[in-house]
Amino acid sequence: MQTTPAPEPQHTAGGGVFATTHWSLVLDAGREDSTTARDALETLCRAYWPAIHTYVRRAGHSPESARDLTQEFFARLLGKGLIGIADPQKGRFRTFLLTVLQRFLADEHDRATAQKRGGGEALLSLDELAAEDERPFEPSAGLSPEQEFDRRWALATLDNTLRHLRAETERAGHGELFAALQGFLGGGEPEGTLAETGARFGFGESAIKMRLSRWRVRYRELLRQEVAQTVPRVADLDEEMRHLLAVLST
């Protein structure tokens, strides 16, 4: 599955960087039929599908039922204008999506479905998405469905960020080196391990440490860009970053 590249960042008057985000495009389009908005919304849904599917499972649905419900939810979100109820004043995509999902599940609770969910049209292929999910469904003890939703959102955000950085390094011809070093992005590499890795690729220890340091900086930049796709205003970005880090720390 190919992912839509993040929009080019725009510099604000205060010197910071903020993108014309996917979520902003969706909100700006409002209730109009916009191909750009639909593409942006589909990109966001692809990023959030692990959290959506996990929430449905944690709500007590069987694996088969959860797959059907997730597909139907996507079908309605992408094809039936649910985006029109979004409130720009409560503009985090994460909050909007969870609210709509809860309403959807409540409406579906006692509804019998005689035909295949989604009207037979698989707007997003769950088989394709499941194949890309690096973290299969494993509920965490003691977490509510809402907390599990946030946890899977945070983990998927990290996975998407790493995927973007990996793609950058591959385009630059350093894919194999990145594969050998990506486990060190979080720090704490064992003494001598970097030197050994560098020697395998013809780098001295100082050179390999500098390369890893640059990738760590770039990873943080891409992580902010990834989160920025889901908020409409630069004022919300730092708060959403703090929330992501808080979720990961629990």
C-alpha cells in the first residue's frame, strides 16, 4: 500500500513550521464533494485503522464482527458524509473519530444486517491494511476501550513515522544501513555495537554516531509532521504531542 506523502510544511509568522494538514483539508472542504478532501480523509483513516479496529474488539466484538463493523464504519465515514458533523473548534481528528465511532457502534448494537456491510464496496481493504499492521491486536490489561484506542493511535503514529524515515533513507541509498541502526533510534545502544555496525558498512565510529544522530533528529521532525496531520491549528500541535508521549509512557 502506498501512503500519501505529507504536504510540504509552511512557515508561520512566529518562525515555527506547520503543514497544510490532511485534517485541515478535510475541514476546509466541509460538506462539499472534494476529491482532495476525500484523499486526505482516506489517508487519515488508513493511519487510524489499527486504533479503530482495536476499539471495536475491546468493545466486545468477535474478530469477524469487528472486521465487518470496521469496514462498515469506513464505508460510512468515506462515502456518506459523516465528516460533515466535524466541529473545527474540537479539531483533533483523534477526538472526532472516536466520537463518531462510538455513535456508530451504538446505532449498530441491535441492527440486523442482511447484506454484506459496506454495501459490498470495500472502500478500504482490511486485508491490505492488516497485512501492513506491525502490531497485531493484543489488548492491554486494565485499559478501557478509549485508552486502548489512544494507545493504538500512538503506536501507529510511531510506526508510520518510522516508515516515512525508512523510505527517505532508501531513496538516499542508505536503506541497509538504516535497517541495521533503526533499533538504536531511541538511544541506549550497547558499548561497541555502533562501532561494529559502522565497520560493516565502512564507517568509523564517530561517523556512524553522527549518521544516527541525524536520523534521530529527522525522526523527531517527521513525528511532529505525522501528528500535525491530525490537528487543524498550530496551537494544538504541542498539546497533541504531549498527549502522545503521555499515552506511550503509561
